[in-house]
Amino acid sequence: VGLLADEAVCERLRKCMLHYPQVNDTGEVSAAVLWEALKAVVRGELISILAHSDRMDRAETDRLVREILQVDRRYVETPEKGHLRERRRLQAEFGLLPTGRAVEQLRKARGAL
């Protein structure tokens, strides 16, 4: 539900569904076979989109953890209030990541009801 609410995802799937038959409908296979193959291609697109989204989420989490650790190291070397403010900002940003995922899961759950 949440994935199909994204206009970019819908447009990517729309292009895929329009392009596939143009390229592969040569008349050599039945419409049923072409339909089943198209469904498999669309599933693959969805899996690709989800995998990319997961990679981006992990990359963002890893980036924030690295930055927090760097700020902690700087604070150990020179304890300044600026380092603490930066750590709090990064920690707040890190804390919002799971919230975004939870909101997505709630949207999906509402759509299932």
C-alpha cells in the first residue's frame, strides 16, 4: 500500500508494463504466456525497488552511526559543548529513522484492514 502511494514507483511500473509487451509481443507466444511473463517482470521491478529502498535505509543508518562515533571521539579529545549539541542533533535524527519505518508499517496495516 505504501509503495504504490509513491508516484515515482507507479510511474516506473507503468513504463515497465507499457514497454514489456511492445518489445516481447512478437506473436510467437500466446497472450497468456506474455501476461505471466509480464507479471514476473513487474514482481522483479518491485523487488528491485524494495531492495534499493532497504539499501538506502541501511546506508543512512550507517552514516549516522559513523558520524555519532566521530563526534564522540572528538568530544573525548576536546570536551566542548558544541560536540554535545552535534551529538544530540545526530542522535535525534537517528531516533527518527525507526519512526519513519513504523509509520510506513502502520500505513500498510491500515490498508490491510
